[in-house]
Amino acid sequence: MAKQRLLSLDILRGLTIFLMIIVNTPGSWSHVYAPLLHAEWDGLTPTDFVFPSFLFIVGASIVFALGNKVDQSGVVTRILWRSLKIYLVGLGLWLWPEFDFSNIRYVGVLPRIAIVYLICALIFVFTKRSNQWRLALWILTIYTIVMVFIPVPGLDAIDLSVPMKNWAHYIDSKLLPGYLWQETWDPEGLLSTAGAVGTTLLGMTAASIYQSYDETADKLFAMMRKGFVLLAIGYLLSYLFPINKALWSSSFTLVTAGACMQAWAVCIYLFDVNKSTFPTLLMESFGKNPIIAYVLSGILTSIFYSDFILPIELNTETVKFLIDLGLAPKLSSLIYALIYVGVISIPIIMLFKRKIFIRL
């Protein structure tokens, strides 16, 4: 099977990274529009779709990248090596710029990507494609049973409306070393990885659906139909296991994967089929160097969001300046985030135009 590269997938990936940088780096966390914040606990905001969208695309990319390599020697070694590199870059970003090795966060965005990629790529190599979507549903079923029905030691009852009264919190607090984002648990913690693996397996399922049909109309109809089924099941399941990004709940996995499958189908229709003339340079450039864009966004915070290098905090001073000009605080914060992602886009577009694609 020849390796495939779809413009639609690159654009969707680029849009995801673009939005990820914007929501992660507002000019001021005190002034952020509600859609650009994660839900406080249960529920969904547009921001909550960003990370699962990336993992969904990771799953789809596994199918296209490894489809012609599953019988070749050395593929497992390459998977292991790539996972290790992404994980170590994630640790490096956490340590940057002070390199305080006594306060390491061993989980996070890139570590989760690395771990989930490792698990799902190995699943792709060693299982039949027809079994992968079933495996996703089995994982989500078991995760739901554990989180909803199995008693947690030391608790009278599980309460999924409270961050501290569930298995994810219990396991993180007992087993996860280092710095935890929420002191005693982490939204990218150990048990919630089950939901993230489910997201990526469903991305693999979407790519398999794409490859299973000869006619484009059949591909798109199958993806839209499957996406609708995932959305429906996810919302029904939410009455038992609420939609929750911090827990990466099974309902959250199904709803976001369903939406991603349909969004990808729309992108296929627009960019692969109709060859839309809508400007795609920025999104395609981010989509072809996604990890580099994300790493740059982390490294440059030492210049644009702190006084570690410069004597002033550029974000604080710029937002204050814009507010003094009469702009609303939230608008000022968003403008600064857009400026920041614009700065990052300069080297990313330069790499794209020179056809330099850096893959870990």
C-alpha cells in the first residue's frame, strides 16, 4: 500500500495546532473569552475539542504512515524511538527555561501524545484492522465500568462531579511521581490515558473507513454516518459517565471522535475533492510541522510571557497598552495571543516553503 498524504488531514492538523497555541497562550489568563477556556469540570467548550482532535489525527496518520510498513523489520523499533523522542521533548519543554529537575511533570500534552502513539501504533502493527474499533469500544466500556461502578478504596461512594472522588484521582495520587497539575491528580494522568487511546483508535478507524471505499461519496457518507453514531452513543453515555475532558471520559471520547470524523469528512470534500481555493498556506504549514510549531510555542514563552530573558513581561505590558487604548480586556488578550501565534507562523511558513518537514 503506497503511503498517502492528504491535504485535508494536514489542514485539519494545522488548524488544531493553531488553536492549541491560541488557547494555551492568551495575553492574560485573567481576561479570556469563555469559548477559549476548558470546561471547569463536566461539559464541553470549543477548546475541549482541540487536544482530542490532535490525537484523532494521530490515529488516522498511523494508518497512512504505517500501512505499508507493518511487515517490514524494524518498524517496532522506529515506533519506540519516535515515542521516546516525543516524550523527552515534552519533558524538555516542562523543564525549560530553568531546568529544575526536582520539579518534573512526567505527564502532559507531548508525553500523552508519545504514550498514546506508542500504544496505538503497536496495536496497528499487531492486530487486524477490523478489530481495532472493537478494541476501542472494549477499552471505553472497561474504563466506564471502573470509573462508575467499582468502589474506590477509602471512599464511601464514587462521585464523578467531584475531582477527588474517582479512580483517576486515586491512581494519580498513589502512583504518579513528580509535579501534578492539580496537586494530587493530573488531567493527563494515568487512568485517563484509556480514553485518549480510545480517541486515537477511533482516528485509526476513520482512516480505515476512508481506505475501505473506492468512491469518494461512499467514503464521506460512511464517515458522516459513523460520526453521527459516535456522537449519539456518546451523548447517551454521558448520563452515566458525564462528558469530562479532565477525566477523558468515555462519553467525551465518543462525542469528540464523532465530531472529528465528521469534520475530517468536510475537509476531504472541501480540499481533497473540490480543491477549494480558500487560502490554506498557514494551516498546511502548521499541519506539516505540528510538533515543531508546538515546541516553538513552548520555548518562546520565555521571551513573550516572562521576564526570564527580557526585563519586562511583554504580554502584560502589551495587554495593558491595548486596554489603555480603549480595547476590551478580553479582546486585548486575544489580540496578543494572535500576535504570538503569528510570530510562530513566520519560521513555520519558511520551513514549509523550503519543503523542510521536521519529524521526531
